[in-house]
Amino acid sequence: MDNGASSYRRFLEGDDEALLEIISEYRTGLILYLNSFVQNIHTAEELTEDTFAELAIKCPKFSGKSSFKTWLYAIGRNITAKHLRKHASFSIVPLESQEYLSDEENIESNYIKSEQKRAVHKALHSLKAEYRQVLYLSFFEGFSNEETALIMKKSKRQIETLLYNAKKALRSELERSGFEYEE
């Protein structure tokens, strides 16, 4: 049983500190994952809070059929889907308007890295939502194909196909925008 599952079990038994452990462990990753849907960090933070509120108030049953993290992200995804249906006309904040902070140690190197990250993020946000989601879960969150399939409610084979097509689309978008790969 992973740490999240044991913390959740302790929370259900009355240990309120266990919920704080879960929030501390999963908050940042869940925000970034939900941001891939709504493309607004403030909305993603609110949806993450709603996810943890659902844990605290409704106390859904964790069956253990998947990892706790997979289960939690699926709850967040469902809450986000409800939010998107309710707010069908949401606006996308252009990536160019987001600010990136640079580290003072090596400004030039960090600038180049931030430009590369910006190019990748821009390319990612130009992809279909399904492609963004599968790439984010697989590469940024490190979920296995099976876990990604559970979260996205698809088969493992569909996830493999999606990943292949998403990587192909991302590469094409990066090359179209003049991105140069480091050897």
C-alpha cells in the first residue's frame, strides 16, 4: 500500500493530519495535471481544492485496484470534466502572457532552457486536449500506460496509440516552429 493510500485510510479512521499529508504530497502535481485541461492555473488550483474537498467531505471508497495517485487524479479529472461542462465557454490565457523566472546563477543557460521550455509548452498547448493529457500523464507525472488508461478511461492499447500520435504531433509542431533538438 503506497503512502497516499495509508494516509487516506488513517484519515478515514479519524486522523485529520493524514489528509494534510495527502494534500502536501499530491497538490502540485494535481494542479499541473488539471491545468492541462483548463489552461488557467488559478482555475486548476480551485479544482484541486475541490478534489481534496471531495475526499474530506464525501470520503469516497478507495478500492485499491489502482495506485492511490491514479485514483486521486481520476477524481480530479472527473471534477474538472464537470467544471468544463458547466463553464463551456472558457478562455485560454496565451502562453506568451505567462512570466518565467530565471535563476541568477547562469542567466544565459537558464534563458535558453526557459525558451526551450516555452517552445515545448506552446507546442503542447497547440495540440488536441487528449494529446496534451496523455503526454502530461506519461512524461510529467510518470504514470504507466495502465494507470494513464484508468485515468483517461481508455484501454491500454488506445493509450499506446494516443502516445504515439501525440509524440508525432508534438514533434511536428516543434519542428514547424523551428525548435532545434540538442544532440
